[in-house]
Amino acid sequence: METTELLKKVRQIEIKTRGLSQNIFAGQYHSAFKGRGMAFSEVREYQVGDDIRNIDWNVTARFNHPFVKVFEEERELTFMLLIDVSGSSDFGTTTQTKRSVITELAATLAFSSLQNNDKIGVIFFSDKIEKFIAPQKGKKHVLYIIRELIEFKPESNRTDVSVVLEYFRNVIKKRCTAFLISDFISPDFEKPLMVASNRHDLVAVQVYDPKDTEIPNVGWVKMIDAETNETVYVDTSSLDVRMHYKDKWNKQQATIKKNFSKNNVDMVSISTDDDYVKALINLFRMRG
């Protein structure tokens, strides 16, 4: 992409997503994630209505009656965007590809962090770590992230969510909130998900295309796997073929949702023909 064209695209996304973060998500973003970064302040005697999970058992034992830990919200939160840039993200049968939806969605979250004076960083991944952008504050940093979202070209087309979860856990030591953004067409990643979600506040955002879920009856078609380049010819006029395709998607979705739920990871699924703004608002409300 030429420099002029790239700058124009960055500007278009900046205008749209900054407006969304200011006008729609103002307040909702903060209420959805406030209290996620809490610093220990002091202890005081237990009062009726206090959360028993905050009891300081050491102090309680010393004085023979209950004391609770008091926390205060940290002024500065850190957010990470873990973004799938594998071959399947370039797929799209509506007016947008998965990649274009992910770009706008991530840019909106980035501007929301800017508005709240939070740090934000990015990890682009495929079946390897493609690029790490360390968390920082400021508009210049957010615009750099948006440029990378638009123009970044991965070395690999394959996907492995396990790789990014393990890397994220090792490189970001302090607890933060992370948005894991992918279509989740990936090998099993339950174990690294469990470990990462114990340390960090993870939110899963699935971006998929309607044709990921089922295929129409259009006769024989050539299908190319965007991640492996494998080519197969499929008879879509066969009801068995279409049902098998749909059943495979449904089973995969059930497994993914079960794993996220079991590990207390909030999840939202967004189709390329959906309104991602509405989906994000619902997610923020759910967490608020």
C-alpha cells in the first residue's frame, strides 16, 4: 500500500473509531473494566456487607476478629490486543473480510484506552508470534497500532492460539486486561487458556464469516484452505455434505464456548455482516 493511500486509510479509521469510542463507549468502557486493576491500600475491621473474599486472614488471626483488605483502583490500566493475522482472517463473503472488521474493532478499543489514559499494546500472531508492540500511552502510539493493523503482513498463514497465550503470559508479568481476537479456527488451546486466564483478565472476541457456519447449495465448488493452501472440490448440492459442514462448526463452537466459560473468560461472537458496535456495547454492559 502506497504511503498516501495508507495515511488516507488510517485517517478514515481514526475518524470513525475515535468517534465511536468518544460518543458511544464513553463511560461504558470505564465501567466495564474499572476495578480490574486494583492496588492494595490498607486493612480495616470487617463491616456488615463486606465481601468475605477480601478478609485478611493473617491480620484476623492476630487480633482475633475479622479484618478486610481495602483496595483502591489503580489510575493506570494496561490493555493488550492479541490479534489473529493468519490466512483465514483475510476471508470474507460479505462487504467486509474478517481482517477489516478486526482492524476497526481493535482501533475502537485502542482509542477507548487513549480516552481513559490507559496503556495499550498488541501481539500479532499466526502459529508463531509475528510482532509484539509493547504497551504505551498516547495518540501517536495508537495511530502506529492502527497503521500496523492495516498494513501488517504475517510470515505464516496458519493459526495456533496456544502460541500467543503462552507468549503473552511470559512477556506481560503484571496483571492486565487482554482482548483475544480471532476466528478461533485453531488446534486445542484449553491448557494455555487456563494458565493465562488465571493471571490476566481475558476477553475473547470471535470474528467469523457467515460462510464459516454453513455453505449454500451451489453445486460443485473449488475450496482453498487459506491457511494450508490445500484445494478440495466439494459437492454442495449434497445435503449430507452441507449438514456435515454445519455440524462440524456447531461442535467446534460448543467446545470453544465451554472452554471460555470454564475459565471465566467473557466471550462475544461477531459475524462480518453484524454490527460490531452493538456487540461491543453488549459485552461492556455484561461486564459493567
